[in-house]
Amino acid sequence: MLSHLFSFVLLGLSVVCNAQTIYLAGDSTMARGNTVTDGWGQYLSQFVSIPVVNKALGGRSARSFTEEGRFTEIANLAKSGDYVVISFGHNDGSAGAVDNGRQCAVGDGYDTTSTVKTAECGLNVIVSSQTPRNGWVNGSIGAPPRFVGYAKLSAERTSVNYIDHYAYTTVNTYYPNSGDVVHTSATWRQSRRSGVCEGCSCAMPVALKSKVNSAGQSVPDKCL
């Protein structure tokens, strides 16, 4: 498996349609922010008819989220049929010679590390790749980092839904902090297009699409 990266997906392999709650696991791009920048997870509840519990936390990687027991917390709270959206990658890269407690192992082999979760909770897991950084090359968003590919691969190997969140690009205006290429403005997050498209409706599994409310249904199907 891909180190600690998305090992939690193995907790939710059964398909159950009676979803009651959506749980969110991720980093600051999903988590509650402040008046200047904010995570997309804070706005998903505006567009669905079931509760959204945002457990994302800034500065976390798939590894640190796991080792701090945060996936276990979600597993203990969630009930069979609930959804869990997982999005990491911004904090998972190598920190160099000194282990910072967040970096994940390099490589896509099942034997990269021994950390694998095998419990089954009856949850519906959605793996979302990390959001794009504000890095443009000749008028186009830069090539995705390796963790975007890892996210897709982990979803494929565990047969869960995958959302290419990296494909939802944005522009300089929405990055309010000078030098910050990761965190977008709270104002932008509140728009309909960012709230729903960034909030996964463009690639939701059929059962979850039935939980999209009228506000969400009014948004164009195509993410721009």
C-alpha cells in the first residue's frame, strides 16, 4: 500500500445507499480556516441534504492524520452507509533527512511499508486528490505532484470512488496571501461553483448525488 497514504480506504469497501452523514478527512485545504482563507469542506453542507462533519485539520498528511488517531475517531463515529471523503497530499512530501512526522514513503508498491488497515465498517469511501497549487506554466496549471497520482492509484486498488480535485483550477485573484500558493480565499469558497464543484458533486457516486439539495442541483454539471 502507499505508506500511510489513504490506508483508511480499506475501512469502507461495502456499498450501502442509506447514507446519513458525510465525514471529511483532510488538510487545511478542506478544513475550517479564517476570514481570509478557508477550506472547501466548510461549504459542502450548503449543497447536500445530509449532515457534513468536517474533521479535516491544517498541516496534516495522511500519515500524521492516521498516527494521531483521527481516522480511528471517524471510524468510531461513522455508521454503516455513511460517506468519508479523504483528501491529502500538500503535506505528505519528503522533508529531507529529518523526519517531520508527516512525510510518507515514496513508491506505489504494496510492500512499501507494513501499514495497512483491514477492518471493514460498511462506509462509502471517496478519495479526492489534493487541490491544485497556484503554479502556472505558460498559461496552464503546472503538472500535478506525485500524490495526485497516488490518490488515484489508491482508489483504483481499493475499488472506491475517485475525484480528480487537482483538475479544478483557479486563478491568482483567489490566493489572497502573498507567497501562499495553496490556500484560497474564503470569498471564493462561498461561491456556488467552488462550493459544489470543489465539494465533489461533479464526480459523486450515484447514491450520494441523490443527497444533493436544490442549491446544489442549480449549479451547472460541468466544472469550469
